Amino acid sequence: MTSKSIVILSKNGKAELYKEIMKNLGEAVKIAASEALTNWKTENSDFIIIRDKYPVEIQLPITKEEFELYSKFNLKRTGSKTAAFELPVYIISFDNEWVEEEYIDHEVYVVTLKISEKITQEIVEWASEITSKGE
């Protein structure tokens, strides 16, 4: 079964591109990495792919289908009416720099699985924060 993945381009604190693709997560990461390579600022940036987990909290009860899906991602009860799971996410950084002791991402791709509209919106906001300078 092919799953749906999402690819978000975040640039200078703003999610500029969002697309859904009918590829499993591994293939989606390779596609986004290939695009990132063509835009890599080789003269002053590192090229980094980081595999991470994004914590998602959900309200209980959930359906049998949701349980089967979330169980793949370390689903745990966190309270009497809440649970959480860890959504796998990849961050592909290709326009970045060190400013004194601080590492700043100017442009990244964030790639993860499409779970729901609500979770997708959270990921888009998080992707924007990655490239925000915090000012």
C-alpha cells in the first residue's frame, strides 16, 4: 500500500510550498532531497538530512482505524482522555549558516506522512518556526 506523504518548503520563517505526494515516506524524502540538492548553497551551507520525531497529542476515544495507524508510531496513553504518538519527520537543510555560536536554517524541506488535516497544519506551522530567526 502506497501512503501519502507531505513535503513542506520553509524559507525565512514562512512555509512557501506545501504538496502531497502518493509516495511512501522514504521515497518522498529522496525526492525532496534531490530538489534540495539542486538549490543547495554549496559555497556557504552544509547539506544535512535529519531524521526526527514530531510528538502528536490526540484526544480519546479514537477509531479502530486510527488506533491501527497510530500504533505504528509508538502510541501511548498520556492521560485519561489523551494519548500521544511520535510521527516520523525528516528535515532537509540546504541553506544555513553559523552566526557566532548559533546555527540558523534559512531554507529547509520538512517531509512526513499525511495523517490528518489538523496534524498537517501543526507540521506546517512547525516547519515555519524552523526557519524563523526567533526575532
